[in-house]
Amino acid sequence: MFDQDNSGAIEFNEFFALWQYVTDWQRTFRSYDQDNSGTIDRQELKTALTNFGYRLSERMYTILITKFDRSGQGSINFDDFIQCCIILQILTNSFRFRDYTKSGWITIGYEDFLSMVFSLNMSK
């Protein structure tokens, strides 16, 4: 993701960009970890995603916690929080691209759906 020249290695300026990226995420994570537990619980996740502009159902927060809580404690670690946010953003952008009327609804065939999902670059 940060190997901008595709050399197979991260040069100093690429490493600096990576470091800045992680530092920014860490600052964001800490700002939403209100109880300083080192994890993001359901309410903290809801606050973060709402502040990011997402309006999700309670069911969706349950799904996100279940999907990204690798420890089984009902909360999300730092790296899982980053992954959750990035995947949510990628999927949202892909959906919006197909939501021609901006109604929040799309009609898509099964193979189109598969093509959409398999064409996503989840490494960014």
C-alpha cells in the first residue's frame, strides 16, 4: 500500500508516510476509546462511525463487533478497528458508485455482485 514506486521495498519517504498513517489512526482510535481500555466497545464504535458519517442499524453494529472482535470480548482492538473502518469505507464507496439515484438502494444481479466484491482492493 505504501510502496508507491512498486519496488518491493519501502523507502524512507514511503516509511514516513506509513508511520504518519498509523499515527493518525492511533490518534483517532484513542479519541474514541473513551474508557481508555485499549479497545473500542460497541458504543464507542457507534460514536466513531456516526462521527464518520455512517448511520447504521443496531443490527449492523452487532455484525461489525462480531466480525472484527477476534478476542471474543465484545470489543475491537486497534488493528481490527482500522480494518473495520477501511473495509466499511471501501464497501460504501463501491455501493455509492452503483447507487445512481443516491437513494441508498441498488439493484444488482448475483454475478454483478460477485464481480463488484472480487474487484475491490481491500489492501487500501
